[in-house]
Amino acid sequence: MDFNVKKLASDAGVFFTRAVQYTEEKLGQAEKTELDAHLENLIARADCTKNWTEKIFRQTEVLLQPNPSARIEEFFYEKLDRKLPSRTTNAELLGQYMQDAAKEFGPGTPYGSTLITVGEYQRRLGGAEREFLQTSAINFLTPLRNFLEGDWKTISKERRLLENRRLDLDVCKARLKKAKLAEAKAALWSEEVDKAEHELRVAQTEFDRQAEVTRLLLEGISSTHVNHLRCLHEFVEAQAAYYTQCHKHMQDLQKELSSANGDTFPNAFAVNASTSGVSADPSPVSTATLPGASPPSRSPNPSNALESSTLKIEEVKPSATGTRKAKVLYDYDAADTSELSLLADELITVYTVPGMDPDWLVGERGNQKGKVPVTYLELLS
């Protein structure tokens, strides 16, 4: 018990002298040993790495799991070292609801059979999402977490120890300086000077050793960057595979719905594309903003000749639904006299005509009038 009390008193004394030294340094009343420039640069680089890794880690968590409650649940399961139960994704839940609704409405009805088809594809999308989340958590989040909770804690511990060794070194320097001043006044203090010099040598050795240990750990940050770079590539590959899979599912779904509902809703997707400005080609809005975007290829219009013979453009009048303004996205050269040539970025007036191909509109520019392709336009109003 006596030994423990002495050790406690000794530790308290060391803590007090360090606190005094630190306070005097902050007040400018004591000298401070500066670290070498290389070590200072390593420390600054490590701090930068830690801060940005933490931000990337947190935001990736938000991206993969937007629900804060679910993230808290995952955190507790992780701290309790328990396996997180499998969670149904929103797309899978939506697919299940659609299929359950189809049973109520009747799977033989057009609406019910379509709900079954869409629900199945929603479940496939949910399965792809779950696989992406699991892959990203293992290949990207886990390495970042291991750095923050493992390597960085070790680095922080050694840096605190280095700071304590520096404070001890500066305390010994101050003590030796005081002993030499006292020695100059009285020869009786020569023993104190020898003791202070010995303590300074010991403190300097411990400081140098700790500085070397800290330097080696900090230089390992370069290896951390290489490891995180590899993990980042794996994350991007998983993300690309996920979106590719989703795109394929949606294309298959569109084809299946188009073939199944073609008799009931003819040209359903084409009408939707023409009225919303979205088609199987890149959308006008997105392609117009991309550098080097090229206009959609001109597809042959087999009904063009037929419409030209039965529809006189000069006699066409705006329909009851009215006219709309449209911005031209690309230059367009008229194929015949029934079409209107276009210049990129100009504004024209457009409207629909009953019986006309949904991929075309009637466009007017001053006294000029003619058919224009929808994919070359961005409807404004």
C-alpha cells in the first residue's frame, strides 16, 4: 500500500510539473522544444487524413443508409458484436405490396397482372440494392472504420506520449537553467547541476525515442492512402455494377410491359416520351448540358410520306389544346418541304395535330411552318 501511495504521489507531481510547463508556454514565459519540420509535416498530413476520412466515412454511411434510426441500430449491433438482422429494402417492400395488391384485384386483370410484373422487378431492384450495400460495407466502409478506430487511436496515443516527453524535456531544461544560475551565485549548488544534467540527458533520450516511434507510425499514413485507394476503386466498381444491373432490370421491365400492354395501350411509352421530353435516346435536358453531346440520330419515319400526302402543313391550325414554346437543342435539316429546318438555341412555337406521329410536332417560326422532331426540342411551357 505504501508503494502505491508513493507512485500516486510521484505521478501527481509529474502531472503538476507538466501542467505548469504547458501553462507557462501558453503565456510565453517558458521555452518550448519545437519538433523538426519533417515530423511537423507528417503530423499535419495525418490530421488531414483523419479529418477527411471521417467525413467520407460518415457521408458514405448516409448514402448507403439514409435512415438515421437504422444507422443507430446498426451502430449498437456493431458495438454489441452481434450480427445485424437482414433488413428488407424499400424496393423489395414496394414489390411485395404490389404483388399482394394484385392478389386482391385479381391477377387475371390487366392491372393485377401488371402489378405482379412490376412488383417482381421491384424485388429484383431491392435484391441488387442489398447486394450493393453489403459489398460497399465490406470493401469500403470497414477499411475506413478500421483506420479511424484502430490505426488512428494508436497514432493519437503515441502523439500524446510524445507531447508528455516533450514537456518533461522542457521541464528538465528549465530546471538545469535554474541550477546553473544558482551555481553562479554559490558553489554549493554544483551537485544540483549534475543531477539536472543527468535528468536532462534521460529526458532527451526518451523524447528522441518517442519521436522516432511516432515518426514511423505517421509515415505509415502513405500505406493507408494506398489501401484506401484500392478500396475506393472497389466501391466504384460495386456502384457501377449496381446501377448497370438496375438499368438492365428497368429496360427488361419496359420491354415486358410494352409487349404485354401493346394492344390495350398502343404507343403508351412513345406518347409519354413525346409529351415529357424523354425518350429512349438521351434526354434533351441532360444531353444539352454535356460537353460534346451530339444530336439524336434521325430515325426513318415510314409514315412521313403518307402524312405528307394527306396532311397539308400550310392548312394545319393549332389544336384546341393550344401551343407551347420550345427551345431547339440541335441543328436540324428538313428532309422535305413538309418539315421545318431548325437552328440550335432558337425558340419556336409547337403544337400537336390529331393523327400525327407522336414523335413529331408542328413547329412555327414567324411565317414558316413545318413538322419538327420531338427529340430535338426542349418543351418550355
